[in-house]
Amino acid sequence: MRGLRFISGAAMAAVLSIFVSSSRADTVVQFTAGPIGNLQALATFDYNSGSQTLTLTIENLGGSGSGGSSNMIGALFFKTSGLTLVKPGSAIGADVYDFHTNQDLGSMSIANDWAFASNLSGGDLGLSGSGFYALSGVGYNVFGPGDIIGNPNLSTAGGGTPPDGQAMIIAPAAFVPNGGDTNAGSNNPLIVKTATFTFSNITSFDAHTISNVTFQYGTQLSDTKLTGNPGNPGGGNGGGGGLPLPKTAWAGIGLLGILAVGRTLQGRRRQAV
């Protein structure tokens, strides 16, 4: 029984310690758009306090589609409050595929094909307001070679000056190429499902920092835009609702479960005696 009391006390101390430090904890916040028709997307902002990095992952969760770019994500627009971001230190496509040659290029840098810009007017993006950040694989008559994260002269896509056209934007995992449009060499390769961007020297991050998350589809600003809502894909249209807990808070919840089990076992032992 003493052993059980010790476990319960230790668990409680650990829980209290975790929740006291949760204001400094690593944090993940997600924004889900859709499903609307064949379109669904997810943006995940993952803060690591140890490395002082903020990792933004854009995922195209849409269903299968063919031809054109109407179901491909060309850009992400968002705002921050009390947080200043500079050009990402890295940009990675989890899987890049050349549909023209049917060659899987695997995970690779997309920094030479994607642009980053800050303090943009919403009017320039087909939105309202101001102070937008943008990550874009398409020019949209807004972004140019000077906005490229890496070196536009080392573009993987070819066929033009990045960011331009349909090349290297994010297709759904079930994308099916159709005819000359997506088989043209100038329109390839494409990122399959996931692109990840890492911002460095982020000394602190609050889950409520991010707002106005917008997924831009296609190659024209007049194409579909979907608004990201706080939550996760499991929550249906608009996400699961509410901002996630800090990572360490989930650990605390687990320890609370351990504490409850310890108390239950202790009660059973008392009854047996």
C-alpha cells in the first residue's frame, strides 16, 4: 500500500510540474479546410522550443482528380499576431513525382521553386484585410524570383521562371494525370500531398498566434480558396473545434490516468484487507 501511495504522489507531482510549465511547452495547432466536394486540406504549425523552430506542414487531403490544377494547392496565406516570421530556412516536398516521365523523385528540397512573402495586402491576394504571410508555388502576378526561398536559377521544375504555373504545387495523393495538360514537361514535377517549411529563431509561440489561414487552389487567384478552421481532420467539416493542448499537457493527461489506476488498485487492496 505504501508503494501505491508513493506512485500516486509521484504521479501527482509530475502532473503538477507539467501543467505549471505548459506555458513554455511545445505546441501544435492545426487548421482544417473541407471536405468541400473533392477538396480537403490541412495546415499544421508545430513549435519546438528546444530548437526554437516553427514547422509549417501543408497537406492536400483531397480525393482523386484528373487534369488541370483545380484540386492542387498552389499557396497558403495566413496572419500572425505578435510573431514575426522571416524566410524559411528549409522547404521540403515529402514526395515529388514527375508525371511526365513517371519518375518518383522522392523527398527533396522545394526551396528553389516556392516563394515566401510577408506583410501583403489582402486585396493583392483576393482577400480582405492586410498583414498576410504567403507561401506560394505559383506567381499569381504577386510573387517573383526575388521572393523564392532558395535560388530560382536552380529550379527543379524548369519550363519558366519560378514561381510560375502549375509546376511543383501540391497534388492530392490520388491525383491522376490526364492528357497534355499535366503531362507537359513544363508542368512537372508535382509535390504529392505534403510540403513542409521550417522557420528558425522562434523564441516563443502561442497557439492563438495564427489566424486567417487560407488555402489557395489552382494557378489563378480567382480559383477556389478554402478557409482553414482550428481543429483536426477527424472533426468533419471545419475540423474538430478548438485549439489543441500543448504537447506536454497530453502527457499530463496520461499521468492522470496512471494516478486514477493507482487509486483504484489501492482501494481494492483496502477492501481485501
